[in-house]
Amino acid sequence: MRASEYYIPTLREAPAEAEIPSHRLLLRGGFIRPLAAGIFTYLPFGQRVLSKVEQIIREEMNRAGAHEVLMSVLHPRELWEKSGRWDTFKPTPLRVTDRAERHFCLGPTHEEIITDLIAMDLDSYRDLPVTLYQIQVKFRDELRARGGLIRCKEFIMKDAYSFDTSREGLDRSYDAMYDAYVRIFERLKLPMTVVEAEAGSIGGTDTREFMLLAENGEDTVFMCDSCDYASNAECATSRPAAGTEPSEQGRRELVDTPDAKTVEQVCEMLDVTPDRLVKTLLFHTDNGFAAALVRGDRALNEFKLARAVEGDKMRMADDAEVQDLTGARVGFAGPVDLPEDVTIIADHEVRELSDFVTGANQDDAHFVGVNVDVDFEVDQWADLREACHGDRCSECDTGTLQARRAIELAHVFKLGTTYSEALGATFSDSEGREQVAVMGCYGVGVSRIIAGIVEHYHDDDGIIWPRESAPFEAAILLLSPNDEELRGIADNLYDELQDAGLDVLYDERDLSPGIKFAEADLLGSPVRLVVGRTTRNEGKVELRRRGDGHEELVELEDTVHAVLSLLEDA
RNA sequence: CGGGGCGUGGCGCAGUUUGGUUAGCGCGCUUGACUGGGGGUCAAGAGGUCGCCGGUUCAAAUCCGGCCGCCCCGACCA
């Protein structure tokens, strides 16, 4: 591509709204432009990167036996009502109504659509297994978009769905997709940390997220520093901390704690540390009310509680319900003498405690010297607490958990039969009995990958694209475009490199060298060729690798070979 | 939705507290000349509903009210 004929609207300074490197550099380099909060236009450079990433994904999907389709962004309401997600999917899909008052949503994900599609034509077990995928725009009505391409309202996703006759078949399809993902990220040169995760609004089991560790990621993952345990903070587990020593009084006692509603206030008033206190959090669940107990310095993980109570519609009790259940204002709830029908679920760590502090279920009062089994009974023990940096690993004896920020680039999970049942994706097995297809779901955040690459590969001057995703693999800088001889040399090089199969950006614009160098660094092609002074004086071309600054001078006739060899390690 | 910040030429900003000529500066842009190895120099230019609406005032970028948009933190989340 000749730069003079191309569209490269670079910015010398990044717009003020961009804070993180990927956002700033993608804007500065003319890869993207904002249209509205969380909505972007991809310019030629950005589109090229998208295409490269998509192509790698396509190749690996196809290699894994998946087949590409393209589904609509507009989804009829009735399909989402069949799955029950019209009102429950979070964030609520963006809804639209046509002139005939038909209701649609802009698809945030395509389980309903693909399952309906398969259900239309699925008859026999002989039709399975099948895995279909698409690369398509998704809409999610995010409460708040952030970080440029990291979290958008509109984004590009590769989503694949597998249909099998059995759990065993699903396992095979899942493994094939998992392996494909490993290959995709190897080719993209993005080191992945695969973590255990929650399935969220999609549902399912065996959820794994492919995480890129990154300062500006919005997810937190915990990694053991000793074994290979890694998990999203949403579901990370840790060993209960050692218990506290019994205190002196050794028996339950009511103390005044006027207006002390928070752990901090109670601790200050009673002069104790938060790890000697047990928090009681009341929830409304499918099976009535539950009280969740965690140590005062711990955060409750609602995913874990939801799993423990086996309820879909769990929510925190409101102020009136708390008043009703405890007879006290919010802030003074405790496990002692709660109504019989409130299920008490306690975090394992509570078991390690003795003589602790709890709310007294009366206004402005707490108990000290409370003990499990002495003062109240626990109905159910469970892992309820958020893991913390420095917690001991639950999987090995020696490790501790390290918290790291990360960007989720892909996920895989086993859906089972939720959608195939709801949407009628059934088939006849070899004995003529009707069976429900077993599904898996596999997503890759294509546009987010671009942000991930830039977050991972950049320096102060710009982006450092790995060859595989670079918009152009090599950039020729002709520093003296008015010198006919040099121009002829550069034109030749341009042709030769293209003939060698490379994507080449040929900067033959009549601009000062400084601008060309600065833009070349910003745009980040892996290899840069300079045709200029040295070419005129010595007949040589200067080669520079963007990644490590490695430079060499090569004879004209060796240039293509040298570029190719530099690209080997780019 | 809660908290915070911002909105002035394409981009980055000053000016707003304390209302008062013609709204400035840097970059970018146009033209010309010089220059030609890291966003070069000089000269001459173009470009502004000061986010929008309303109000106060002789007078509003500046004060008041409402609204909109954007960013960050939180809540939520593949």
C-alpha cells in the first residue's frame, strides 16, 4: 500500500478521553474513531488488523472441524422468550420494535438463534455432532463502556456452538474448541492464562476463560505461586485462614454499640480487629430467607452463595425484610436467635473462630464471645468468601494466591441441554427414541483481542504488532522521494516484497523524515526498511525490527531475504 | 444508577474564581520559501453557535436553572 494513496489519519496527541495505552495508541494511529460511548468505527488500519485476527480464528475453527455461518444481529423476541432470557439476561438486551409492532433485540449472544436454526433441520443422531461458528457484531447495553476496545457496547465476537448426541460427545467437541483456542492465541503471540470462571447469564459448566494478564484488565484472577491453580476472582477458592485465639470472657455477652452499623464502626467501638467479627448478610432465595456468615474482614461472594442455596433468583433482603427477620435496623443482624425458618449458611472460615462478635438482632447492640454450636447452629457450611491476595492456595500445601489484573479474551463452556430443550433441538437416536442435543458454547472477543495485543505489545513510541496481527508486515520509508534514483530503488523493493507475499506499507510521501519515523513507530509494523542516505552512498538498505530495535544494513539484492528472516522472529 | 471530573477551531490546553475591547496559546491545516535521518525553520493565512436551551444583566465562555454528551471510580458483567 502506498501511503500517499492510503488513509492514515494519525494524531500527534491522543484525545483526552483515552487513558489506557491501547485506547490512546489505536486512536493516535488512526485504527479506530469513537462514534459514541462504547461504539467505534474501524478505519482502514483497524479493519486490516481485525481481518488478520479473524483470519487466524477462521483457520483454526475450520481446522477444528467447525463451519462458518452468519446469523442476524436482530433477534425475534419470541426466541428469547422461549429460552426465558428476554427478561433475565444481563445486561438487558437492547430492544427494538419495527413498524408492525414486532419486537426484537440486538443480539448480545446467539444461543437462541443457533439452537433454533439447528432445531429446524435436526432429525437424526446421524446429523451430529456439528459445530457452527460466526464472526459477528454483538450488542450489549453495558451500564458503562470503558477502556476503548476493552469493553464496548458494540463489539465483534467469534461465537461457536457445538451440538452432540451425548455428554461424551460434548466433551470431545469442547476439547477440540479448547485446543483451537490454544492454537489461536499461540499464533497471535498472546500468552494466555486459562482460569476457572463463572458462566454468568449464559449458564453451563466447565467454564474456562482465556485471560491475558494486563495492568489495565478489568478482571481479577488469582494464581497460585506454587502450583498451576488459576481462577477468576468470581469463583476463586482459598484455604480458610487459621482461627483466632479464644478471648478471655469466653461466653456470650450483650454490649451496647449505638449506631455502629458497619464492621469498621463496631471494631472501633469494641476495640477488636475485623477478623474477630462475623458478618451476617440476609438474602431472599427461592427457598425462603438465608443468612450468610463470613468473617468480618471478608467479602461475601454472591456467586458462591447462590450456588450454595441452589437458587436462581437470589437477592439481598431489603431493609424492611431485615427489620422483620431480626427485629433490628440494618447493621445489627446476627445468627443468634434468628427465626427458625432462616437457613444459616456459614463460610468455612467461621468454623475456625471462637469468641467472636456478631450483631445481636436488636438495635444498637452486638454480642461478644459468640461461638458456633454454643450460641447458634449452622445449617450449612460452604465456601462463601471472596479469595484475597495472599490467601493460602486451596489446591496445594505451600502456595499462596496472587491477584493479577487480566483481560478476558475468550471463554469456553458446556451448556448441556438448557437451550436445546427450550428450543426443541431434538433428534432420534439409533433406537428411534427422541433425545435432546447436548450443547457447548465458545466465544472469542475479536475486537477485544486487538486491545489486548496493543496493551501487551507497545512502548512509548507506539504499537509493536506481532507479525500475525500487524496491519502491514513491513514498512518502507523512502526518505528522499524527490530523488529519482532512490525512488526507483524503493519502488522495486516495494514490488519485490509484495511478490514475496508480504503486506507492505510504502511511505513515499513528501514529508520530513522525522514524521515518517515517528509514524512508522506509532503504526508498529514489525520490520522497517529505510531507503535514504545510506542507500545512495553505500547501496544498502537499513532494516530495523520494531520489537527489539535490532538493526542491520543489507545489500539491495539481499533485502527481501533479510526481511523475511527478520520477520521469522517478529 | 451512585461518586468524581470534563465540555472553548481538527487535537491538546489557557481564560471562568472576581461578568467588561477584537476569546488566546501549542500542535495540526492552507500557501510560499528554505530544509531533508527522529513529528525541521521562516513568513503569510484560513478556521470558533465557547455542548444545548432558558434566565439574570447595559453587558455572559464567565453568574443562575434545566438538559445533553464524554471520561474515570463503583455497582453490574461475556
